[in-house]
Amino acid sequence: MLTGRETLGTIEQSLADLRREEAELTKRIERSTRALADLQERQSEGYRDLARFRLDSDAAGALNTRLDSAAREARRLLDKRTSDYKVLSEQLRQCESERSQLQKKRGELDSARDAAENQMDELMEAVDGRLEKDSAYQDQLKTAEAARATAEAASTKAETSSQDRDQKGKAYDDDPLFVYLWQRGFGTPDYHHRGIVRSLDAWVAGLIRYHDARANYAMLTGIPERMARHAERCKEIALQEQEKLAEFSRNAMTDAAGTDLVGTIEQMSEEIDGIDSKLDDLDRKIETLSSALVEFSSGEDSDFKKAEDHLSVSLQSDDLSELWREAMATPSPEDEKIVQRIEDLKDRIEQVARESRQDRELQRDIGRRRSELADVINRFRSNGYGSWESTFSDDKLTTVLLGELVKGAITGAEYWSRAERAHKRRKPRGRQVAFPQGTGLPKSMGGFGGYGGSSGGFAGGSSRNRGNDSFGGGGFSKGGSFGGGGFKTGDRF
């Protein structure tokens, strides 16, 4: 059985290893890219040497000037590019150093929190036994449960009245004459029209029996609002009673442990959440910098492309082609040596370019696998799978399956699907007397921030309250009449 934190930690370590592999590959590709530029420069020098040997002084001078100009501009761009690359590399190094320090601090906090959570778990039975005999706690438990039941019933009633309003109010809302008078405030102090307009409105009101309908509609729309306010107030009261109950539980745990374990766990959890937020920001920054360095290492940045253009254009002129053919046609050993040097450089350029292409393909593959791993980690965190209560029944999640994910044999979605099926939530020890339904527990151990917790709060009420529509002396029956009579609209009046 794996704990959630063990599983998440192993995945995070695999991601860190893959990032290091990607960073090393990026450096290697950058060295290859620089090597290609250097080889092209040396090839240009070979052509200059060949020009001086084969051409007369004027022609050689003109060719050398053109080649020198291209080489100087290419070198200037490459030097600028090297400087920019160093700046990006330093920024990335600083971000990774900061991330490493934060990750170390997070690991220390995680270990300390684990110890506190395990200590709390071991004390659950003792705290349960104590509170079972505490009459004040038992009285508060009954008060909290009664407040919860009342709040759930009020929530159910509010929902029912809202549905009643939607259902029975449709006839009013669909009648354009009624809506017209209602929006003008006819029959209320807000109506200020006079003269013929007032007379015409009164005629329309009489035509559709507006005054009776308005009273019914006002009641129909007013009750859900009052019920919603009442339900919210009941919820607030239930929350207050639940907090009082949680205080009993926490105090009993503090007495048993000799320290405020719940507060300690929650404080460390807040610190860890803060570190995770900083890590997320750093990861986005690292991703941006890494992408920029990948672009540099592959020679996709604008400065390298310009430098490459300068060198390639200068080496593709007709003069050089003719010079090459003439050199190959002569028996002179001097120009043959130069030609051989140029040939060797050409072969070396092709070899380095081929290796670089292979590395870039591997780089893209590693980037895809890294993205899959990062997505799995984000899902773990967003679903709370790294908490104390999370466990996994499938040991392969940190061995075979993780290895396949790292190698790219399976996708992040496939890994996550297996993790979801293997995921379980363990409950703290004891009989849940001290912390009923997680009340007062740290969130990492299955507790919740507000009243209602995993039972869904007050939305719709609990099963024991459903079907009981009475509240305040009466309820609403769906369908039928409202306010003592039905309401018919439109031209049937």
C-alpha cells in the first residue's frame, strides 16, 4: 500500500530527473550548434585561402573582402547570441536554485507534518474515549446536530420554494400584459404615471384582473427570497455550533498530545500551500526560459539564423563554385591540400548537423514526456492525492507504470486513470467520536474548512430530511393553486 505523498514524491523525482536530462541535452545541442557555426567559418577561411592561391590579386582581393565582411557580421551576431544565451542560462540557473531550496524546505515541512499527523492518528482512540464521557461535549454534539438538521431542512425548503416559484411563476412571466404592468410598478407607490397613460394602464389591469394576480405573484416571488435568507441564517448558526464542537475536539487532542497538533498541522499545511504556489510560479518561469534556451540550442533564434544566412550566402556564390572546379582540375598539390581541407570540413558539417537533428528529435520527445509527467503531478495536487489520507493499492504506480510513463510508453491520461482506480482515502483511527464527519480535523486528514464537509453541506439537505416539506407551519405542494386560487393569463381574461 502506497501513501499519496510517497507516490507524488516519486513522480516529482522522476520529473526532476527528466528535466536534468533535458537540460543536459539542450547544452549538448547548443554546443553542436556553435560547432556548426565554427565549422562554417573555417570553411569560409579555406575558400579565402584557395582564392589567394588561384586568383589574380584583384579578383582575390574582391572575393576576400566579401568573405571577410560576411564572416565579421556573422561573428558579431554569434557573439551577441552567446551573450544572450549566457544571460538566459544564468536566469534559469537562479530559478532552478531557488526551486531546489524551496523543494528542500517543502520536503522538511512534509516530513514534520507527517510526523504530527501520525501522532494525532495514534491519539484518536484516547481522545474518543475522553469525549464519550464528557457531558459538555455530548450536549454540544446534540446542539450541533440539531442545528445541522434545521439548516438542512431550511435549505431543502428554500430549494423547494424556488422550484415552486419557477414552475408557478411561468404563467405570470409569459403574460406580456402582466409583465408590462408589473415592471411599471402599477398598483404600488412606485407607479407615477398620470392622465391617459394611467387610465389605459388601469383598463388593462381590469381586463386581466391584475390586482389579484399581483398579490399572488408578489407572494410567489417573495417567499423564496425570505426562505433563502432564513436558510442562510440557519447555516450560519449551524456553522457556529459546529465550530464550538470542533473546539472541544481540538482542545481534547491538545491535552492528549501536550501541544496543539491540529493547529500545527494546519499551519504547516498553509506553509506548504504557499511553497507550492511559489513552485508553480517558478515552474512556469523555468518552462519559459527552458523553451527559449531550446530555441537557442537548436539555432532557431533570429541572431543565429541571420549569421547562418551571412555565411551560407557568401559560400554559395558563383565565384566560389568556379574556383572550386578550377582547383579540382589542376594537379597542384598546394590547392589540393586546401580543397581537401574544405572537403573534410564539409563532411564534418554534415556529421554534426546529422547528430544535432537526432538530438533535437530526442529533445522534442523528452519535452513531450516531461509535459505528461507535469500534467499528472498537477492532477495529483488539484485532487488532494498528496494528502495524509490518500493511499494507493497499486504498487506499480511508483515502479513499472511510472517507468513506462517516463519512457513515453503510456500517456499521462493512462497513468492517471490507473491512479484513480487505485486511490483510496483512509480514515483516522478511533470511532470518529471526537471528530464526527471530519469536524475539526485538519484538511489533510479528511477534515474540511466549513460545515457540511464531504456530505455536501446544506445543498438539497440530507436523506433523513428529504420528503419532509413542513417548515414554519406549512409547506408548498407542487402543482395546483397558489394563494387561494389559480392564475390564468393572456387573452383568456
